[in-house]
Amino acid sequence: MSFCSFINFMSNCSFNIIIMTEKKFSRNKQEKIDLIYDNFFKLILEKGYHKTSTNHIAKSAKISIGTIYKYFPKGKQDIMRKYFEDTMENIFNISGLYNVGENKIRDFLKDFILILYNNHKEKKAYNIAFRSAIQSDKMLLKAHKERLFDSFKNAAQKLRGKNEIFNQIPEERLIKLFIFLYNLINALIYHHLSVMRLFDTDMELTDYLSNLTTFSLQYLTRVDNKK
Amino acid sequence: MSFCSFINFMSNCSFNIIIMTEKKFSRNKQEKIDLIYDNFFKLILEKGYHKTSTNHIAKSAKISIGTIYKYFPKGKQDIMRKYFEDTMENIFNISGLYNVGENKIRDFLKDFILILYNNHKEKKAYNIAFRSAIQSDKMLLKAHKERLFDSFKNAAQKLRGKNEIFNQIPEERLIKLFIFLYNLINALIYHHLSVMRLFDTDMELTDYLSNLTTFSLQYLTRVDNKK
Amino acid sequence: MSFCSFINFMSNCSFNIIIMTEKKFSRNKQEKIDLIYDNFFKLILEKGYHKTSTNHIAKSAKISIGTIYKYFPKGKQDIMRKYFEDTMENIFNISGLYNVGENKIRDFLKDFILILYNNHKEKKAYNIAFRSAIQSDKMLLKAHKERLFDSFKNAAQKLRGKNEIFNQIPEERLIKLFIFLYNLINALIYHHLSVMRLFDTDMELTDYLSNLTTFSLQYLTRVDNKK
Amino acid sequence: MSFCSFINFMSNCSFNIIIMTEKKFSRNKQEKIDLIYDNFFKLILEKGYHKTSTNHIAKSAKISIGTIYKYFPKGKQDIMRKYFEDTMENIFNISGLYNVGENKIRDFLKDFILILYNNHKEKKAYNIAFRSAIQSDKMLLKAHKERLFDSFKNAAQKLRGKNEIFNQIPEERLIKLFIFLYNLINALIYHHLSVMRLFDTDMELTDYLSNLTTFSLQYLTRVDNKK
DNA sequence: AATGAATGAGAATTCATTCAT
DNA sequence: TATGAATGAATTCTCATTCAT
């Protein structure tokens, strides 16, 4: 029996079968899904969301169109939805963000901005696509809003426990503030990266955003107190 | 001269009846173009930019698809481009805007915001379409940038002649500042109206923008001076 | 001016334009629609209803797929529906059918059978398609039932005016009887022509149907009276 | 003998444990086939024959698509064919049917009708599918005809031995008569159940069919004698 | 034996654009 | 000028079938 035959024989043994089958299937499946994501976003950068068709994705990923519809039965809409769900945890569960001491809100905001900014840079295609997708998929917009609320509820609770200033703001209000800042920052980063540059350098943008959010936080807290 | 040549000759004559016909046609032409614009934007609000086809516009406007391609040989792209050109003067040539005295910069910014805000509200469909169009039509984006520059150059010149504070800022820098504020305001209004509301009421938005622009003007001027 | 130029000139004259345009457009339109019908039914005989696609029809008719969807926006479903509507009058408005004197009911039924039989033979493809279509298009089935009712209401009124025997049967009952006979005859002709032959010759079939309907009429009238 | 050959050899041995495994597999096999049948017909009632795909059946039956193609290598076509073959004996080998004495032909026909009627009701999905299948599978139609002939040959022989009246009709002729009645009854039951109701109640239908078959038997015998 | 991932031909449908009238 | 019939490439999505595991 040659070595190869031995390997083949071994691969039929039961203790191996299960492990390999699981690995193989799950690896292949995730590989295909990643291929679809990668090529989808690659094409969006090249041609835009609406000119990227499921057939283009299949051809670009060198898989069959049927495979795309196996994993994403509603085509592009499902690619967006599932990517949205798959990346749920990536943005806001960064523990470092919440190690904020007294009087360090400015640093907290700066970190927050950098996270959003890097997310935009790294996932430019996704962000372009997401803006397009929520126009025609109201469920996705709803899910996005709900996730924002949940994430910032979580963040607010953590921060109020650690920081005196945050603690003075009612939780509900703090969540709304964070959602506002999130929208504010995203609107400007998106505009800067995908519509028209606001500054010559990205550093100038993040510096500006840092001051802008501090200003906005003060402005909104002041307005709040007047009411 | 053959009979046909005679007919051709006649059709070029400036007899009264022919002039009237021409006038009538030219009035009809503008009517048709307006019909196309109106129904295009109506449909964009209903179905979105990408799901609005030239055939739909024709059916909605009760004109033939051929007529659309007569006036707009490249279809939707040309509708956007020509509407952009047709409305060139409407936004920034508002004389009232420039009657700004000393210490009245805040009022100037408030007026500026209101003009942009009302423009967004009234031309929501156009603004949605414009964002979509510049993604795939780089010429349109370029033209938009050039127009912004020209308009604000004009505005800067007028304002520097009338106002001491503006006069202290170099023209080139003032133009850049205005373009920045324009982009800032538009990014946020667009986000508020077409992506996700930033405030519960529109008044809160314009109040915030008013303070935001004042802050930004100070911030940028300060940063500028440091350099 | 050559003769051809003269013809061309003439063809631009107003009195001709209207006639020609009307003729031309309507002729072409009906030509295309007839092409679609003809090739649709030709293919149904060759491959069956479900294996006949709109693309096949277009290829077979040597027209573009767009033309089919211009006239029949919902594809095959609309071809069936519109053909159904176009042929509304053909079956029952045969005046000869109603020239039925006293004691000639047998002859009337014979004529009725022959009309249905010839309709099946001549429109075999349509009848096959119709059976398939009403399985997935409940509206078509409903329209079919309504038309049957209206047609036989009309027939019943005519016949009750002319024939003593029919006059003894209440109108409502007579309509039901006709619809029953219609279904009976059609079920058997369809089975004979498209599922499995009931008789060796078609003559035997029509003879049998003739006796069967006479029998059924007596049977149902008798049952009716007992109730 | 290598290790592998030994394994192969072992797998053919008739040790008890292996016999049990085989039995278990064969029981499983029939279970799988029944699952396929059940879910196929369930889906046909829900969506129709043509919209029921092999993939749907697999999903509905919670087995893999591969299993369906293992037992039915040509998919739906084979499911129909094999179901047709599996149910071969069920319809006509009902011994009660042939306990027909003198002058009881009417009762015999009534029983015959009830059997066919109940078969249609209970196997509505199969009957719908069968009609669709024989349109595109001429072999199935041929097999159906052959089975009808064989079944009624068998029935004719039994009945001629027991009943004087049947005995007067030549066997060949009797077979043809039965096939005719079978087609007649089926055509009308199918029309009533799946196209358009002939009567308000099913009882009325079976009563009518009972009289109709008696009439038809007399009619055909009479016609026969004339020839 | 059983699984189910993968394929890709093909079906329905849309849409920008052309062109004869 | 104006019409709208006609085109056909492109898009979304389905389905029978194969094959590696």
C-alpha cells in the first residue's frame, strides 16, 4: 500500500470523517460567502451599487449565479442584509472605548470618531452600498435604527457607571445624544469620502469632527437644560 | 427651383405666421421639457432614482419616449445635467443674502441655511437624484464643483466689499470657507431629510445648523491663523 | 421632379397621412399580435404550454421579446387572457343555432355539439393552453364562468321565445342546463382529443354526444321535476 | 488479501447483524420513498404540478435532493412513473367488485363509479399530476393504456364467467366497453373536481354518472349490434 | 446510502435607445 | 417636431441535475 493510498484510506476512517466534513463544509461555505462579499464590494467601488448585478458578482467571484442565490435568496438585498447582520458586533463592542475617566470625554469622542472614520475608510464600498440599500429596503433601515439604539443603550449604561459627567445625563437622553453624534459624524465622513471632500487632509477632518462633537455635546446639553 | 426646394425656402421665411409658429413651438418645447422635469421628479419621489425609467417618465408625462430623447439624447443623465444647468442661477443669486451689515454674520449664515434648507425641501427629488447622478457622472460632479466655486467667488467679492469682517479674510480663503459651509449644511440637511432624522423638528435642525456654522467659521478662521 | 419624388411628396400630404398612419399602425400592431398568437399556439402543440416560454415565442415569431411584453405586459398570462377576450364573440353568437323550431331540440343539440367539436379541433392548442392557464389564473377561470353565464343567458332568452319546450323551463334553470351540457361536451371532447380517444372515429364521438345530451337533458329535467 | 478487500468481503457476509442492517436500510428506503411521494403530492395541491420542483420536495420532506435523485434518477418524471407502477394493483383488484349476480349490472356500475370517484377524491394531487405528466411523457401514457387494457381484460374474464349478460358480449368488445366507461367517468369526475363543478353536490354527480353509464352501455351495445 | 453544495441553462421581465412614420 | 413601435442586451431568479464528501 503506497503512502497516498494510506492517506486515502485514513480519510475514510470515521474519526476523521466528521472533523473533515465539518471543516470542509463550513470552510467552503464561509469561503463562498466571503468571495461573494469581497467581489460584491469590489464591484461597487468600480461601478456603483446599482450597476453591480448578481451576475457580475458571480462572474467576478468565479462561482455560479446559483451559489449566490443559495446563500442569498433575494440577491443583492440579502447580501446587504446578511453582511449587515454579520458585522453587527464589529463597530461598538470595542472595550477600549469605554475606559474613559473623568474629564476625558474629549478623548472618548476622539476615539469614537477614529473608529467611525476607519470603518468608513476600510468599508467604503459597504457604506456606499448601505446608503443605497436603505433607500429601497425599509426593513434594513429599521434594523439599522434598532441596532444603533441597542448599541448606544449598552454604551450609555457602561459610560454612566464610569464617568461622573455622563452620569448627570439621563440614560434615555444620553442614548439620543450618542445617536445624534453618530449620525452627525457619519453624514460628514460620508460626504467627505464619497461626495465631495470637506478638507484637504483626513487629519484636518478628524480634528474638526473632534471639536465639532465637543461643541455639539455642549450645545445639545445646554438646549436640553433650557427646556 | 423645384417644388420641394420652394417648400424648404418657405419654411425659412420670416413671415408673421411662421414666426408665430416658431414662438408657439418654442413655448411648446419648454412646456414639454417642464413636463419631463416634473414627472421625472414626481416618479423619483415615488420609486427612487434608479427605478425611474425614461419610459415611465414618458407614460407619466403623457408624451412619447421619442420626445424625451429629442430634448435629452442621453436620457436620464441628460435630464439631470440640463436641469442642473437650467437651475444654475436660482440658488445663489439672491440679492437679499448680501445685504449684510457689520456684526450681522450670524444673520447672514441663518439666511444662508434657510435658503439651502428650503431648497432641499422643495427640491427633495432633485437632491436625491443629484446625489445618485454624480456617483456615475463625474462630469456632473465636476460641473457642480465649478459652479460652487464661481458662485462663491461672486458672493465673496460682494461680501468683502460690504463687510469689514469678511474683508479681513483673503478672497481665496473666503471662497473655500463658503464651499465648506455649503457642504457641511447640505450633508446634514440631506442626512436629516433622506437618511435619518437628526432632530425631531426642522426648526431644531436649522437652529443647530445656525450655531454649528458660526462655530465652524470661528474654528476654521482660528485654525487658519495658526498655520 | 421624378415620379418617385412625386410619390414621396404625396405621401406627406395630410389627407393621406391619417389614412396611412392609421392603416399602417393598426395593421402592424394586429400583425404582431397575430404573429404572437400563432407562434404561441404552434409551440404549445409542439412542446406543451409549460415548456413554451416567451423567449421561444419571440424567436419563433421572429420578433423581439420586448414586443411581446409591449402587447402582453404579463407575458403568457396576458396572451391567454387577451386571446380569451378577443375571441369572446366567436363561439356563441352563431345565429343559425337559434333557428330551432318545435321538436327540433335534437337538431339544436347536434349543431351545438358540432360547433364545440369544431372549435376544439381548430383551436386544439388554445384549449390545451386554456386548461393549463385557468389552473394558475383564477381570474381567467372566473371570467370564463361569467362569460358562459352571459352567453347562455342570451341563448336561453332567444330559445325560450322561439320554442315551446324550452319555454316550459324557467330561464334560470335553462341557463344552468346549457352550462352543464357545455361542460359535459367539452370534458369529453377534450379527453378524446387531448388525453385518450374515446372512439375510433370522430363521427362516432359526435353521434354519441348527440344521444348523450338528449339523454342528459331528459334526465336532468326529470330530476328537476321530482325535487 | 488487502485490508480493503477484507472490508468489502465482510460487507457481503450474511451475519445476523448485517442482515438486520439491510432490513433496516430497506425499511428506511421505503420510508424515504413514501416521504417523497407524500410531500410531492402535498406540494402539488398547494402550488400545482409545474411549480413543484424537486428541490422543493426535498426541503418539504426534510431529506436531501441527492436522495430524491438516488431513488428517482429522472426527477419528477420518475416519481410519477414509479408511483404509477407502485399503485398498479390498487384500483381494479377489488374483489367485491366482481361479486355481481344476474341483473345487477346497475349495481356493478354504481360500485365502479364510487371506486373511481373515491380514488379521485383521495388522490386528487396524483390525478392532477398524472394529467400533466402524460402530456410530456408519452411512455407513461402508453403504460397507462396497457395497464387499462390488462386490468379490464382480467375484469372482463371474471365477469363473463359469473354473469349471463356480460357473457353475451365478446370479450374484446367488453374490454373496450369498460375502457370507454372508465374514460367517460374519469373525464367527468376530473372536470367536476379540478376544472369546473358539474353539479352542486357530489351525490348528484355520482347519481348522474350511474344513469349515464347505464345509458351508455345500452347505447353502445345497440350501436354494436347494428354494425 | 445520504448529503447538500454547486452548477449553469433558461425563464420572466425591464429598460435605454433607435428609427420609421 | 413628435410619435411610439420595436429592439435586444441585461437583470433577477429558478430549477433539474451532478458530484465530491
